[in-house]
Amino acid sequence: MKLIIQETYGQASEWAAKYIRNRIVHFAPGPGRFFTLGLPTGSTPLGCYQKLVEYHKNGDLSFKYVKTFNMDEYVGLPRDHPESYHSFMWNNFFKHIDILAENVHILDGNAADLQAECDAFEDKIKAAGGIELFVGGIGPDGHIAFNEPGSSLVSRTRVKTLAMDTILANARFFDGDLSKVPTMALTVGVGTVMDAREVMILITEAHKAFALYKAIEEGVNHMWTVSAFQQHPKTVFVCDEDATLELKVKTVKYFKGLMLVHNKLVEPLYSMKETEAESSQSKKPYSD
Amino acid sequence: MPSNKSVSDAPIAQFTNCRILRDRRLQREDLWVREGKILNPEKLFFDEKGSADIQLDCKGSIIAPGFIDVQINGGFGVDFSMATDDFKSGIDLVSQKILSHGVTSFCPTLVTSPPSVYHQVLPQISVRNGGAHGAGILGAHLEGPFISKEKKGAHPEHCIRTFEAGAFQDLLATYGSLDCVRIVTLAPEIKRSSEVIRELTKRGICVSLGHSVANLSQAEEAVQHGATFITHLFNAMLPFHHRDPGIVGLLTSDKIPAGRRVFYGMISDGIHTNPAALRIAHRAHPTGKAIPVLGPAVGLAAKLPRRVCLPSSGLVLVTDAIAGMGLAPGRHTLGQQVVEIDGLNTYIAGTKTLSGSVATMDACVRHFLEATGCSVETALEAASLHPAQLLGIEHKKGTLDYDSDADFLMLNDSLYVQATYIAGEEVWRQDVLGM
């Protein structure tokens, strides 16, 4: 695991966006060669999405040959409801970039057969050649996507009933009215995300601090499902200072000490504007 | 990229780099248009997996719904109250010329005239969509002849009538036909007006109060029977009096039937109404529309009305433009009268009685913005959303909501019209030379 600690939310978001940008540019996507990206929703990734949109508007990053797979979607919420994850992704990301609609995959929470919808999603990921980089967040209860405490660490895409904690955390998006918050969701499984070639988890602000502690300093435990990524060969956790509040000073110092090396992953920052001659020079990112 | 749109193969235009008036505010959003209607891009993306065929950079312009003028008596030498041989080409000329003022739909208005004029002119007015040929016609506005002699303004006294004898039948005989009539202005103090108002309202015709000496209770009764508009508030009616506010009192009357709203027209040309009066009207008018107050209703809060009143949601900007609008100063006709234009002022020749205006709709919007200090959104809505709501057509005109008719304007920050679009097609553009 690489733990990237930035001072503020803005800096953490920017580091994450730069990392994603470099990964896509290095991959050199093109016709028939798509970069598959797993995407989260919620307030944590908003800053990262804003930076990615900025890179696109500057001409540095194109999503024309990027395929995306979102982690989850509420069950029973109309797709055009302002709080659906379809709306979130459209308003915060897709409408600002050049991604093609046919390359976007979000679970349909209104499908007639929900489990079939989940199985089809897994098939689509397989058909796309698996996920290059799965970006995710973490809930205050340590969940990844909607894999609530107790979820199997080898689970696949399925229907989940939401934990009370999650419903309470989401209430603020539904006028504070608990009765309006959806109680079920379709979600990728822990196993689904573990299958990705690389995983990046964004964790910011103090209310996620305890979950981060449980995820990386304690053992692998299905009560804190993000801990499963301790067993993934290539994971990056990007966080701000506040999210490290529950970690040992020793842990924080160790990873801050590695920032000189880890920053080589985002500096230099590459752009799709560069000519082929320049990009053929060796710029393989550092990797341990 | 292959076209994989499942709903339609018609070209999709995406207007980018603009601020659009939507949900009551100016927002940095793109405007999508297909087949003459505003398109929902999210639906296009997820349902049809579609994308834009053409992208147009609006260079930071404001995009607002096209203006709707519900009171315009003519312009460019054309007088709608005059039964001429080339009446049709006259109305075509005006409808084409007002595109440059940002008007995409209008109600040609006839002032008090003899029955012969109505019988000849009305059959020549037809409701029709706008386009490159000109602004759309929503129907005629008949201002008179059932008005008060004391508040005739520029209307010819000898043509003023009453319907005391036969009520609605008298009205029908006078006009000949109500087929393309959208609005009728009358004075509610005329006996049997209640019956007439009810009959007109039943036929979907908007009844407006004006050129009247009605007191507040007569006005309120008229509203209860169906009247929903006040013709050029303050002009040609009794002035506000603190013991009998007259028609002006409808702004704050508590006798408006629930769920209904009274709209009021204002000519904000800087002449017809003092800016202070404009501001009083703008600030005084609550809607009666319930906006729920958030939070639990406990204690005293439970006893108070739980709604917030939006200011000025009934204000409708009108030009009341006459034949001389768009022409040089001098003498012109207005129905049976001769009027004299001097700058922005128009008077009955030889008098100081105001008679219509030569203001253009976009100038009225700008003047309203400046005089009241209101937001750009409010000024734009007063010329688009509110007239559409008055006529009950806000589901397709007057907004930039999805599935609405794509009648819109590109304006600069000072609200000068740079381009006019009807059904998604550009029908007028500001020439670089400013002509």
C-alpha cells in the first residue's frame, strides 16, 4: 500500500486527479484500447472530479477512449432524481468531458431483475478486459462502495440493504427526511474491486479518520471492508491531514517520509497534448 | 461517430459557454436543442447514448427565453386597429421587425374601435407559430370598447360602448368573432360585467381590467368571476387612494381566490410610470403561492402562515407600442386618432394625453432593471415567464425548461439582444455594424 498524505482536502483531491491523469496518459488509450476506470460518488471525490474536468478543458486529458464503471446506485430511485448516482455522475463529471455515453456503465437500480442486472455488470467488466484503476471512497463505517460491515470480502456485485449509519449519513441529501432515503442499493462487491489491477481509495476529513485507522493499522476484517485491500498488490490511499488523526504518529511519519518518492508518480505531470516523440521517452512511473 | 440515438435522428445543437435562465436563476449550463424544443442532455446521454451534432460557442452570452409582448398596437407604420387592404402584410411586417427586440411571441392589440373594424380585422388575425418570417402570434388582445369614458386615455370616445343591455351577446356582436382572441380588456364597473367575464373565461380568454374607474370591491368581484390581468397598472385607472385603493389595490388584496394569481402589465418605458411607482408595484405584490417553510411547526410557528411570498411574480412587462414605434418622430395614426411622437413620448396630437409608447420590449426590460434595481433574472422573467403564465402556456413558452419550445435570445450583460431564435433556428442576429 502507498499512503499519500496531503495537507488539505484540495491538495489531496489534486494529487489524486494528477495520478489518474498520469495513469491514463501513460496507458495511451486509443481505438480498441480503452482505459477502464472504476468511479465513486459522494462528497469526497468531488474535488478530484473538478480537477479532472479542468484537465480535460485545458486539453490535457481526453476521456474519448476511457470506459467507466461506477461502484453503486440506489434501488428504486428514478434515474433522473437529483440524488441518484446517475445524476451525480452526469452533473459532476460526464457532462463536462468528452466521454461517450456507450462507454459509461452505471448499475440500473430500477431494473426488473436486480440480481440479473448485477450479474450483467460483472460480465461487462469482464468484457472490457477488467478494470485498470478502481477509484473509491470509504464510509465512516469503513465500507467500500455499499459493502457494509459484515459484507463478504470476496463478494461480487449484488443487492445490499443499507446500514442505518449509511442511511443517516445520506439523509442530508434528502432534505434531512429519513423516510425519503433509499434503503437498498446495487453495489460492486469487495471481490469485484479486488479484481482491479490497481485500486485508489480517497479518504478525507476527520470523520473518516477512525475508518482509515481500522482499514490500514488493524487486521483484515469484514467489519471494516476497506481493510480487504491490505491484500491487494497495488493500492494507493490518498488522504488529507485530518483523515490521519487516528493513525499512529509512527505510521504518519513513515509515509510522509516517502512523499519525495511517491511524488514522482505525479511529477512530471503528463498531458495528451504532447507529441508522440516526447511520450516515447522512458517515463515509467516509480513503483515498489 | 455513428448516430445511435434511439428517439430521433434529428440534429442536436449544443449551445456552450453561456449562462442560461433556468429554475429562476442564471446558471452556467449548456442549452441543448433538438427539433425545435429544449432537450434534456442527461436523458439523451443515458437513454439514447447520444451526443451533440453541432456545438455553438456563445462567448459568455446570457440565454433567456424569448420575450412575449401581450400588448402591442402596431409599429413601423402599421396600426393593428386600422382595417386596411394590406392588413396581413402589415402584421407580418411587425412580427418580423420585433424579432430584433427579442420578442418571439405577441398578441396584436386593437384599441377601442367601431364594430366594422373588428369585423374586418379579426378574421385576418390567426394564431400561428413564429419562425424566420417573424414572431409567433398568440391571439389578439382587444383593449376596449367596453371601457370607461372617464378613463379613455387615447381611445376614441365615440366608439366606447357598454354591454348593459345584452351582456355577452352584445360583446360578441361587437367583435364579430372570438376565434383568435386571447385577451379582452374591459372596465368591470359596467353593469353585467360579471356575466361577461365568466363567459369569456369559460372560453379560455384572459380577462383584463383597465381603462376603468372601478373601486377595489368591483375589481375584486371581477377577479372572483375570472379576471386575471390588469392592463397597464396605474395608467387609465383611479389612482391609489388609502381608503379605496381601486384596481391598484388588487396587488395586495386578500380576496383573490386561492390558487389564483392576478398579473399586472406595466409599460416600463420611463414615461408611463414614474420609477418610484414601478418600484412600489414591484415590491408590493405577493403571489399567494405557498412555498413551504422548512423545519418543524412548533409553538408560535405553527400558527403563522407557513409560506414565503415571492416578490413581484405577477409583473408582466408590455410595450403598448403604437404604429410610430420604430419610425422617426412625427405624426402617426392609432386607430381612429392621430398621435404625435416626440422622442419617447407619444401624445394625442395637440394634447398631453399619453397614447401608447414607442418603446421596444428589450428597452423596457433594461429600463425595468435599472429603475427597480431588481435582479437580471427578475427583469427577464417579467418579459417571458410571467406573460406565459398569464396565458397559461408556461409549459411550452416563456422558459428554458426541457421540452419547451426553443424560443430564446442571446443577450449581452447589459441585456441588449444579440440573436433571436425561434424553434431552435436563428431568426435574427445583431449585425456587426449595429444595424
